[in-house]
Amino acid sequence: MSMEPLQDIYAAAADWHGRLDEDDSARTRAEFDAWLAADPRNRAAFEAVEQTWSSLAAARVDDRVLKLRREALSATHRLRFFKVATAAAVVGVAVAIAYAVAPMFRDSPVSPASMITRAATEGGAFRTAIGERSNITLSDGSSVVLNTNSRIEVRFTPEQRSVRLLAGQAWFQVAKNPSRPFVVEAGDRRVTALGTAFDVRLNGHDSVQVTLAEGKVSVEPILSPLARLINPPPVPELLIAGEALIVSDDAPVEKRKADVSKVVSWRQGQVVFDNDTLEAAVAEINRYSSKRIELADPALGQLRVSGVFKAGHSDSFVETVTGHYPLQIASRDESRILLTAGE
């Protein structure tokens, strides 16, 4: 009997599941039958993968997430699962996880405890606590959804509709009114739209990301009066649907194609990762909960994660990553979970 590790057997089963789905030829079937016969554990692993796949389909997971899971597990098979012994052993290894929880895929996953609806307003300040989302209807018919730990200020005049994002992330669905522009300011950028839908995220004070779902927007720097006098007018960056603009102090302005559904998954209470580092994944999960996840060794952060998780469920995320990685909980209390390399 083969002594192949169980993790590799499950990864190989996922790889075979994908191959058979794409190529059901006699040759492929013969190779598959030979693989099944090589180790009695192979058939059990393949049946488990099929059952998991059926459960995901029953939970109405979209095709994009199913594809992520298959590619992730196949990559695991190619790279082979490993045991972390030193920091150097961690760097560059890619393992991916898809965490399937049926309630997160329902049409209306937002619970009353996490979503607050606010009445139409012409102006004022609004904020959300950690783990909370807020749906704000503005007086012009536009709407704003605030993500966790976010703050905005709204100010409407007869000439212009203005919103300032002071912290966090917000989704804007703008009512059309060509004579009254809708302007969102975040960090040192100004986003102008007439009728469109877009997401703006502010990371600290030096990074702004604008993702456009539909319509068109222009993004330009916010200059001081003095800067406007001594510098030529900036040329606005024009975005079309499916594009994102990323601005930060330590890198050139970048315009790129965006996975809009991933960016705005937070509106359905989801957090989606696609080959993201564990460091980035932990930072994103921490946005939605007062219970923080920490890595004892920064090198662990170079592991790669793909999958769909429920926002605000830190314990479930930890349970999943410790079940798929050679990681273990070093300590935990009501405010902190420390992860370290497993035995």
C-alpha cells in the first residue's frame, strides 16, 4: 500500500475530480481506475470530494467559488502538503481553503443585528461599529452602505452632492442627476459620478481603492489652493465598469481590472480570498471582529488562502485554517487568538 500522506490523497482526489469533469475519455478513465486501485484510501477520498462538491452545489455556491476550490486543491496536490519546521520552510508554499457554510450563500444573508437601515438624509455624519453594516438612504434617492468600522460625512447643496469617507469602506448607488454631481472624497482623492455604482475603501490615511461596478467615474487628486496655483490641473483618471484604481503613498497610481464580486462580497456578509497571503487574510478577517487573530511568526503569513468565509466569524476562520495547515492555537482569550506553527 502507498504511504502517501492523507492530505496528498485528498488533494489528488480533488485533482481527479476536476480532470474527469473536463476529460471523460477512455484513457483518462483507465488512469483514474489505476489510481483508485493503487490505494484503498483513494476511493474513500474521491467519494468524500464528490460529497463535498454536492454539498457546495446544494448550498448554491457560485461557479467562481467552486472553480477556486478545485484549483486550490489541485495546487495543493502539485506542491504537496508540508510540515512547518522553520520560518524558511513556510515561504512560497500555496495551500487554499474553501469554507462552505450554507447560510452565507442565501439571497438575504444579512441579519438584523449586523445591518442598520437609516432614513433619508440631506446631510450629517454616520458611522458603524466593528462587525456592523449600515444602509443609508439619501434624500436624492442615492444609497450608501457602510462596511465595518467606517465613517462618512454627507453634505448636499443645490449644486453638488458631497460625501467624505473618513474611515473604512462604503458602497455607493448613485441616483442620476447630471446637473448635480455626486462627489466622494477619500484620502487625497475625489471621485465624481453622475449615475453609477462603486465601492471606495480607505486603508489608513495613505491608501485609497475605488472599484467601479457600473457606469463611469472620474478620480482626481485633491489639491490645496496653493498647489492649484503652482501646478497644472491634474488629469482625472477615468474608470469604466470592472476597473479599480489603487492610490497609495509608497507606490505609483495603479489602474487595473477588478474582481468586483470579490471586492463587494462584504455587502452579503462574506469575505472572499483568491490566493491571498494568510497575513492579508487575517488582517481582513480582523476588520470584522473585536477578537483579533495574530500570527506568532510573521513567516506564517506567506501561506496562501483561497475561499469564502463569513465576516465576523473569527473562530470559524481559525478552525478552518488550523484544520488545513500545520498551524495550532498557542493561546486564546476573549480578545485574541494566537496562531503558531504546528508540531
